Amino acid sequence: MNHVNGKREDEEMDTSTKEDDDGQDGGGDITVPVNGEFTNIGGANQNDEEMEEDESRAEATFSFIIENISKMKESTLSPSCMVRNLPWKIMAMQRINQNADKYNQKSLGFFLQCNAESESTSWSCNAAAELKVVNWKPDGEDFVRKIQHLFYSKENDWGYSHFLPWNELLDPDKGYVEDDKVHLEVFVKADAPHGVSWDSKKHTGFVGLKNQGATCYMNSLLQTLFFTNKLRKAVYLMPTESDDPAKSVPLALQRVFFELQFSDKPVGTKKLTKSFGWETLDTFMQHDVQELCRVLLENVESKMKGTCVEGTIPKLFEGKMLSYIKCKHVDYGSKKEEAFYDIQLNVKGKKNVTESFKDYIKVESLDGDNKYDAGSFSLQEAEKGVIFLSFPPVLHLHLLRFMYDPAADANVKVNDRFEFPERLNLDQFLSKKEKTPAVYILHAVLVHSGDNHGGHYVVYINPKGDGKWCKFDDDVVSRCSRQEAIDHNFGGHDEDISVKHCTNAYMLVYIRESCMADVLQPVAEADIAQTLKERLAEERRMEAQKRRERSEAHLYMNVQILTEDHFYGHQGTDLIDLEKVNFRNFKVKKTMILFDFLDVLAENLRYPREQIRPWPFQVRQNQTFRPTMLDLDTDLNKTIHDLADEGTWTVFIETVDPESNLTRLPEFNKDSDVLLFLKMYDPKTKSISYCGHIYFPIAGRACK
């Protein structure tokens, strides 16, 4: 940070809408001065394609020259500079500081604004920036202050209300003003944004994973396993044809991998988390990334048994170590060979991975009250330790960033600086050298930001092992530098902004240099079982249909159809029992007219149109359920929605008796006829039998 005449400005960074001490809104009215000059460094004379790519860039430097600065009363706003496809602007204003002495009451307010004109409330973009008042003198010193902020709709600008005292800004001897002009400059470096248009596939060739809000580190681990190409290829070949789609972890993993490889949009993981029962934030908090990795790999390894890919998991991830105890003074001890799929390394008090490995194999002395029981030799002084016999092609290193603190009686995060190399040689830790050197290339860095109570997880991956890194931040994927992926995640202190640095790596994935070509072998569509492709295609088709049905649900209504067959066997005094009847249901567009619906029914019931007649049912005031009449002369062209009012429409469809040899239903005169349903009661069996229906003259008399 630069200072003016040795005087340091100690105001905190804030948003321009924060009230000043006099209670006035610091932002003021936003106006762009007609005499302001704007320079976007490095953006001129580009064709459309280059400009489009330039707008997605991660960083940019842009300037804004304010003329007539001594007369500035209102806020001024620069034209926009595009970074990460978002518009960034310089905002400047005159501010009043009531806490300052009478000479320094006025200050320059200097802010960086992002995407302020957007009406969306779901976007966010994390960025760091340098705000600079450029000195006009050739040998003058610029005044610079730094910010880091998560920009979003409610805090879309960030900077300093009192960046520089107004009298110092206008002092000709300071060099910040010339011809009543002030030159402001911003260097901004931004992460890829969330909640706005960002085409990860276009910019990187890869897609991200949707954040369920409760899956923490899972997305980082899944991307890491996906880019272990030999594992991905083997996962595709697991036999899952008969698996339960809701409970099968292997099938769910196949689904996620397939979509990550072929989708153009972020991929969902709800079916995967449901398959292994971790569906809430609490469930994830009870475990860690190491446990989740084991759950996934154990399920996959079990599914691969007896198949052409059996043994893939141990061949990729399994190393061997020897645990031993050796007595110092007698020839007695014990040895046990063990397999490992990952190694947990201490971070606290260690400078780097090499120191942690030395600590891991450090010999422990068993003496004093901790002597070793050597059987017939009684208690003996001994040495205890482990020796690495072999390292696997893919090495998972879990860094113990979270530890129990007895003083606080709680788990705390270790934010100490801990370095890890891009190329790691582990030969010195083997009991004897293997056929190929134990030299490893860094493939993935899993990173946590925050404390032990929560935070954010991302993963940096070197997909092809060629040093070209990408940042996978849930649904957003972007290109990044080696420094961003490695050096910036060592942890420790960031002296530039004098805060505890809480972003650091908690898991590393290394691939053995001699195995790189095999582990990262290409995975083509031809490597995927045809049965799996067909199953996933059918799933997608069914889900698309369900989405379409949900989106169009308001356009349809349900029509319940009864025929005379439904009346037989019912023992009540009513025609049917509504709770027990098995209706024939039709999903019908509300705008369909009755004429067309009768055609549908005729075809479905396999009767000619003239042999069916609809009788809508109504619930009467006495709670009986009876058919009513439609006036077919006037109702045929009415919509189903108009005839049914609201909700479900229940209709009795009268049909010609097949044994009657009638070619059409007899005429029914609404003015002179009545429809009667006949039932016979048998006093011996105390049962009721449905006998059919007849048309009867309303003025007629029934005979005994």
C-alpha cells in the first residue's frame, strides 16, 4: 500500500451505499460526465471473435479521467469494461467525513462497481482489485489501495468512502491533479461468475456440477474421480442393467460421469446422493472427503468383481506399507503388511509435503511406561513405525487441516502455510526402489475456503497432466494459472490485506509420471457400453416428458369415465362407492370440445360414436351421486373446462348392449323421458344385484 507523505489511510473498505457520518447516502445520483475520458487498456482493434473472448477474460486494467474535478458535486461513473462477461465501472464521488478535522472533512470516494444495471438477484462474482489514483508527475508515486470482495446484487460496488483526503487530491505539489483532471485506474482480477451466463463448455471444454446446497466437498471429489480417466472408463463398463435406479451407487456414478462428459450444461447429483443416503447437510458434516471417497470406491470395486474391469480400483489407488515393532535389545518384534488407498499427512508444524512424509515414517520409541510386551521376553524397549513398500499410480494425499483443539474443546481449522510441489519425488520414502521412479505429477488440488463451521469448496484440476489448469467451482468451470491452482492454496498469511488467509488445500491428487499415459488415457463414446447409453437415453427421454407434463399441467384436466360394468357388484343404495371405484382416467386438454372428446372415447371404448352417450355425474345436496343430462344439441361445441367447471369431471358413458343388435342408442327425450337404474334386492342373501338401466316415460306408470 502506498501512502502520501507517510500518512496512512485506515478507513475500512465498504460499499458506496453505506451512509456517511452525516447520514447522507454516499452513492448519490449516478451521472456520467460528458467530459470524462475512459481508457480500456488492451481492447482496441479486435475482431468480433477476439472481442467475445476478451470479454470473458479473467483480468483487465482500465482508466477513467475526470475533468473539472474541483467542481465535482455528484457521483461520476465510467463507461464499462468487460471482465468475465460482466460490466465493471469506476465510481468516484466527493465524500464528507464528520470524524475528520476541519481540513480533511472532504475525501475522494473511490469504488469498483460490477453489473449494477442487472435486474437479476441471483448473480455473484468474487474479485480482487487495485484502485489507483495515478500520479501525473513522471517520478511521482501513485496512491494505491486494494480490495477483495464478493460482488452480488445487494453489494454490487466496493471500495473506500474516504480513499484520499480531498485537499491532498487537489494539492498541485502531490501530483494527483493536472489541469483540474484526476486520472483513476483499476486493475481487476475476477473469478468466473455464478448466476449469469457463463458457458463453461465453450471456455474450457468441461462442465460443472450443480450445488445442492448440502453436498459440500462432494462436487470437488466427483470431478477429481471423473478426470481419473482409467477409472471413468472402467465405471462405464460396470454391469448395471438390472440395478434399482434409485438405490444403485454404481449406476448413479455412471450417470454423473456420462453427463459430465457429454452435457453442455451443469450436471445434477441428487440421484447420486440419494443412492448412498447422504441427503442432508448434517449427513455430510458427519463425514469428510476421505470417507466419501471410500464409500464411492468400495461400491464401485464391489460392482466390478467378476467383470472385465475387476481389480481396477486397487490397481489404480492401492499402495502397500509395512507396520513394524522391533525390540532394541532382544530379537523379537512384529510386522504387518497393509494396503492403503490414501495417506493422511499432518499439516500443523510442517512446512511441506516432504516434511509430512518424514513425520509419517518417523520412528516412535516405546520405552518407560510405554514399553512393548515381547511375550516371553517380558516388557522391552522397542521402536515402532511404518515403511512404504510401494506407491500406487494415483496417490491421494489428505492434508489434516481440521484438528481437535483441547483448549477450545472443538475442531479448528489449521490455516498454516503448507507447500506442495507440482513434481513430487517419493523414492526416499520407499524401503527399496521400485521398477520405475516414484515421481509424481500434481493432478488435482481440492481447496476449502472458510473455517471449520463451513465455507466453500472448489477443485483445481490439470485434466491432461500438461500443466494447463482449470478451476471447478460447482456449476462454473474456468481456465486458471498454475499460481492460482498451486501457490495460492498453500495457506498462511496474506500480508497485502493483513488478514488471516483461510483458503487452502485439504486434499492433493498426484499421478505417477510413468503411469500418466495409462491413467489419463482418452475416453471415447465407443468405450461406453451400449446398454448403458440406451438406458440413460431412455431416462433422459422420460424426464423430459415429465418436465413437459409438469410445465403443461395447467392446460389439462382429468376426466374419470364410468361404464355400466362399474355398477355391478356394488352393494350400497347408491350406484357406486366413489372411494373404491376404479375409474378409467383420461388426461384431456381443457380446451378440447366435447365433440372431439367423444371421438376419443369411442375409439378407446371400441364403440361407434352413435353407440355411446355421456351422462356427467353430480353430487347432490343429499350427498347422493347421480348422472345428469347433457344437451348434445348445444353442448357438443363447448370445451371440457366449460362443461366441467373446475377440477375433475366424472362421466358415465352409456353404451349399446352388445346383445341387443341395435346399431345406435335409442333416442332420449329430455322433456318426456327419465333414465332409471334398476337394482334387485334378494331377502334370502340380503344382497343387491344391479340389473341395468332403462328409459321410461316421465308420465308413465310402473306395473307390479
